[in-house]
Amino acid sequence: MRSFIYWSGQYLLAAGSMFALLVAIDVLVRGEAFETGARQSLAWAVLAAAIFIGSRYYQSKKGADAAQCRPPAGKR
């Protein structure tokens, strides 16, 4: 099981990158003011990152491994 620092770092990375992407879309593509776009983007990024990292933590706690990490099955 990974430490709290690892999961905190993953959360900050996910929330930060989602925030930057959402702000860029709001301001550059949709043409909204930065103040309006930043508030909404921050709220969505925090919520989405919490769900994303929460599900990754849950899967990690259950011991669900990725298919790439399993050794190949032998010939039958």
C-alpha cells in the first residue's frame, strides 16, 4: 500500500493539470473572463480529481492489478 504522500501528490498532479486544461479551454476557446473561468474550472478540477484518485485508491486497496503487470499465462 502506498503512502499518504504518494496519493496527495497524485491528487495535486491530477487537479493541477485538469485545472490548467479547463482554464485554457474556458479562456482561450470559449472566450470567458479569466476570473469566471478560473472559479468554475477550479471547482470542476477539485471534484474530478477527488473522484479519479479516490477510485484509483480503492482499486489499489482491493489489490486490483493492471493487466500489463501480470505474468503471461502459460501455453495450454
